[in-house]
Amino acid sequence: MIEIKDLHKSYKMGSNALHVLKGINFTVEEGELVAIMGSSGSGKSTLLNILGMLDVADSGEYTLDGVPIKNLNETKAANYRNKFLGFVFQSFNLINYKSALENVALPLYYQRVPRKERQERAMKYLDQVGLKEWANHLPSELSGGQNQRVAIARAMASEPKVLLADEPTGALDSKTSYEVMDLIQKINDQGNTILVVTHEDDIAHMCKRIVYLKDGVIVEDKKVKQVRASAHV
Amino acid sequence: MFKRDRWQEIIEVLTTNWFRTVLTAFGVFWGILILIILLSAGKGLENGIKADFGDIATNTMFMWTRSTTKAHMGLPIGRRFQFKVDDVKSISENIPNLRFISPRNQLRGFGNDNNVVRGINTGAYNVYGDYPEIINQDPMTITEGRFLNQNDILEKRKIAVIGAGVRNELYDRGEEVIGSYIKIQGVNFMVVGAYKKRSSDGDGEEAQKEIFVPFTSFSQAFNMGNDVGWMAITASDGTSISSLKEDIVSLMKNRHKIHPEDTRAVGYFDLYEQYNRVESLFGAMSFIAYFVGILVLLSGIIGVSNIMLIVVKERTKEIGIRRALGEDPWSIKKQILMESIFLTIVSGMAGIIIGALFIYGVNALLDANGPVDMFLNPSVSLGVVSIALLILVLSGLLAGFIPAQSAIKVKPIDALRTE
């Protein structure tokens, strides 16, 4: 599903360059649930941003579902993001003057799905994350966990090939964290490919595979026995 | 473009901060209001001054004779001469593109002894010997009976068309005019019609005190022979009389043996030239109105642009989220541009509406208090309003352009990081 070869990325900090990714090789199969771990500054967020086409690599190859991702202009990148990827952020990043339903429907709007169908599909995903009754509430009227579930519903609404979650539990207490992980696991059970960036060990172990990043290189890549989040809820 | 969601969003964004939106809109509102008021005031002045020209055909010159100031072909200086009936024919044969050539003779009324008598009533009036065409050059409304016609000319009928002022003085109220006789310098004429002229100011009264009789009867009755007192010459539409007047004057000089360089022998007044001078004044005035109005509007537009920049700044993160979710940059740009255009058009329309109400108020005031000299019916045409709307759309685009550009300049990844 995802294939990257010899990925390099450096940022210019004044006169000297900061080499963040130093040749990453990495493959993700369809249906995997991968945790990317590492301390801050290890390059895990940069990697996720490049995978999410929010940032471009300096060199290296990136293939997503057989499509080589290169020479992207903003319009093309937006189009690919919309079709291929779903994002879940640490700070939810919901649009605060839109209701939960409208937030979930947003990616579908960019796909030019007609209004009625859009709302039906958005409602279906809201129902899946258990927030059907909250559809017309604004993000400010929902709890952190509920907001993250709206964000996950939004990410899933466009039926992406890969779900990218950047510290999805970073802003949540452990009980809500587990609820969110439970949801992510369930989505994975349906066959969706998911990448989770985290620095929490327990969250990482709820995935099926953990990739450790340190100073811009992969130091360890192992399959783990998945801990079901539902056991902790 | 007319998607419900997009409009919903525009409204949502603009109503988030009502006070700010209204303040911003006021700049554009004010600019367009001033533009409209300036233009309508200019139009009012124009209408007022044009009304002073009355209904007279403006592409017209008047020509009369004076005494020569140069000796020529053995003829002395200071010689008096007269236009003749043949001159009229000669002009129409030699000068193309003329619409009407009206020879006129005249008995002076104003300031002279009474020259018209009816029973025991007398009065001093201007009496004209005219051809029927004169009604096209010096328009009047026939209120009763008829005006002169070609048969009157051919048969030299002694008939007269009298003005409303003449009628008031010579006739009792409600008395039958048609068929009655008036005596002009001792010659009886039968009244066949009465007229009224439209005029706005002071000389209106005198304009109603005129009597028109057929040119030929006039010549015969008052011993004019073939003399022509003066001429009113109107050029065809599309040709200005100013371009023909030199030819006409030199033709007359030629026919009357006047030195070609004698500039004073033939007198004339070019109404078209005067009219054009006034026209170009109004051109300049409307230019100034547009100039000032657009400058004021410009400051409003800068205000809109400024606020849009702030709005974009405030929404940086939201725009980042949208782009992460796959909204393409052009769509974001369009959104910002539409917000800006929407804001300018709505506030501009408000300005146009208030401006129209203001004009309406001024008109009502003018109507109530009677006419003001040189100011009449201030108004803006539909054309001006369309131009104003066009200016608004353009300025909305202009105001939104920089903010829209700055909205997509930030990379989505950076936009997402801002708090």
C-alpha cells in the first residue's frame, strides 16, 4: 500500500541545514495498523507529513497504492489527499463554526458529492463513531474524546486508502485515549490501513506493528501482538 | 458559483463579526453614495442649463445682415444690404446636409408702440413672417387650431397663429379665438391657431407673446418685397452646423458682392457651438464626479482589502485544515474573492439605494418649493448605476485579490501549526 525508498528530508535553519530524515526505507501492506514511535525530534511527524503529502521530501521515492507521488503541485496534492488519505490530528482540527455533521461532510464536499448524499454519508460515519445524536452540535459543545471521534469520522468519510493519525491520543486522558484506540482498531478490523504516530508505549502496543525512529533513521521495525483497547475500557 | 454551501459559508464568515463587517462595508457604501450624489448633482445642473436652451433645435445657426466694412468691386464701405428670397434657394442648392432653411421677417414688438389691435384691446408683439418649417426649429405646442402650412404660403393667406400671452391680453377669458380677426399694423389677419411654448425661465413670458403669419403674406402686407430679415438654418443630424457655417457665410458674401475678408458684414450666431461648449463643461463635471467618487470608493476598497487580510490571517489554521482535507487552492481563493465581492456589492447596493432615496428627496423638495435657477431634476441613469455596479465588482475583485493570494501562500503544513 505504501512504499518509500531512501527518503531524505532536511530543513534549513538559518545557515545550517537540519537533516531530519536520513534515508528511510519502509513498506506498509494493506490492512496494517502501524505505530511510528520515537522521541521528539526523531522525525516521526516529518515522515507522517511527507506520507500525508503535506510536505515534500528532498529525495527518495514514495508510492501510494501503486501511484508514484512526485512532482506535486498544490492542486494535485490536494486532490490526492482528498482521494487517498484521511487525517487525524492531535488537536482534532475541527472547524469550530461548523457542526459535527458539517465537519464530517467537508471532505465529501471537496469531492463534489451532492449535498443530500453527502449528509447521508456523513451521518453514517457519525453513527459508526457513536455520535449520531451529536450531529448538530458544534465542536465547542463536545468533549475532547467526542471531538476526536468526529475527526476520525471525518477522516473516514472520504473512504481513504490510508488513515494517518498524528498523536491522536496526545490531548486526551488515558480512558478516552483507549476509547479512541478502540475505534481505530475497529476501523482497522474492517481492513483499513492505518498509521499512528505516537510516543506512548501503551498506545503503540495496541497496533500490530511498531516502527521506532531515532535521529532520522529506522532503528527497529517489529510486529507485535496487538493489545485490544476494549480490554482497558 | 451559486452553490448553497458556498453562500452559507460566505454568510457565516461575514456574520461572525457583525460590527467589523458593517464598519468595513461603510467605507464602500460611503464611496458609492458620494459617487451617486456627485453624478446626480452634475446631472441636475446639466438638466437645468439645458432647459434654458428650451426645445430649440440646437444644431442651428442664425444669420442676419449688417453694413459692410470693406470696399469691394467698386462698392463703398458702410453699405447696407439685405438677404433676398433667392438667397434661400441658393443656399439649399449649394450647401449639402441642411435640414431646414427658414427665412424670417419680423416686426419688433417689445419696447415699441402697440402694433396689434383687436377691438378696444391693443398690444405690442413680435410678429414673424415664417415658413411652416420654423415649428421644427423653434418648437411650440399648438393648443388650438393649426399652425401655418404650405398653402398659406402659396396663396399668401392673411392668417395668424398667436401665442398664449397674446390671447390673454387681446381676448376675454373663454372667448373663441379661431376665426376672429386681429389688426397688425392696420392689416387684418384671421387667427387660425394658438400656441404655447415650453420655457423654464425669465424670457418665457415674451416667448408666449408672438404672432406667426405666413412669410409671403407678411412680405406683401408690410412691403418687404423680396427682402429676408434673417435666417434660421439647421443642419441634418450627423453634420454640425459649425462645419457648414463658413460655406454659408461665404456664399452670402459672394452673392452680395462683399469683400471675402469682410468679417462683419454678415452677422451670425452659432447655437451649436454654444451648446457644445456647455456640453463639454458637463463632460468635465462628470469626469470630476467620477474621479472624486472613485477616489473615495478606493479608500473603502482598501478598507475591505485590509479586513479580508485580517480575516484570512485569523482563518489561517482553518484554511490549513481545509487544504489537508483536500480543498484545492483555487477553491479557497475563489471563496475569499467571493466574500470580498459579496461584501462590496451588498454595501455598494446599499449606497446606491440610499443615494437614490437622497435624489428622490431632493426632487421632492424641488417640486415642493418651485424651480431653482439652473438646477432641475437631479438624477442618475440606469447606465450610471450599471457602471457603478461594474466598478463595485471590479473593486471587490481588487480588494479580495491580495488576501486570497496570501491565503494560499501559506503551506498547509505551516497553516496547521499556527494556533
